[in-house]
Amino acid sequence: MKKIDVTYKEVNTLIGKIVEQIKEEGIIINNIIGISRGGLVGARLLASKLNVRKIYSIGIEFYEEGKEEGKNPKIYQELPRFIGDETYLIVDDIIQTSTSIKIAEKHSRLKGAKNVYTSVLYVKEGHGIMPDFFGSMVDNKEWVTFPWEG
């Protein structure tokens, strides 16, 4: 399996691509939801670039010692109850199976969010769903590591 070590410079480039896509669509984002832990850095960077003041996080757990279990993922940090018709952007670092982003989107809608978009830095080919916005696509056989992973 080929390993890709992503740098902060590359992350900023991918964030720029996502911002361009959002602006091209003419969407105004009012709130950002970062999927903990991988999506938190991207959520913060997107908030700065899109001038969004409200950042929320949702914690979804189904990894153990770097291996994806894929069985019965659990929300360990819920979102607050949302009120109104504001627009929400869910952010994660990568879509590998699409489980996390599906859970986050469903949970945000259950909490009252009506206008919900999804974004990730990387999409692995053949994962099941496409986010609304993404930075780049990688082969399913590539292992992507981010600078905040230590």
C-alpha cells in the first residue's frame, strides 16, 4: 500500500479548492461542523477562509489503534439542537468508507439543521458517496496521513 504524507502546505491548497467550490456555487455557510478528530483542523481553516464564526464538533468513534472496525460506530459527542434555516458545512479529513460523514449528516439533520453540505480534504475512490465539496481524490489503495496525526 502506497503511503501519502500530506503537508500543511498541501492541506492549505486543498482548503483553497474547497473554498473555491463553495463560492462558485454561491453558497453562504453560517456554521461549520468538524468531525472529531480528523475534521477539526480542516473545520478551523475553512471557518477562517469563509469568515464563519460558529464551529461545532461531533465525535464519532469506530477506530481502534489505527484500524477501522466499521461495526456499530457511536456518537460520543453530540451536536446541540439547531434552530433556524442557517447553512451548515460538515468537514472531515478523508472519506474512506463514508460512514462518518453519513452519521454526521444524519445527526445534524436530527438536531434541526436543514441546509447541510459535506466536505473533505480527500476522497478515496470507490467509497460509496461523494461529498458536496472535496480537495482531491486518491486511489483506494493509498494510505493518507495528515500532519496533525503525529
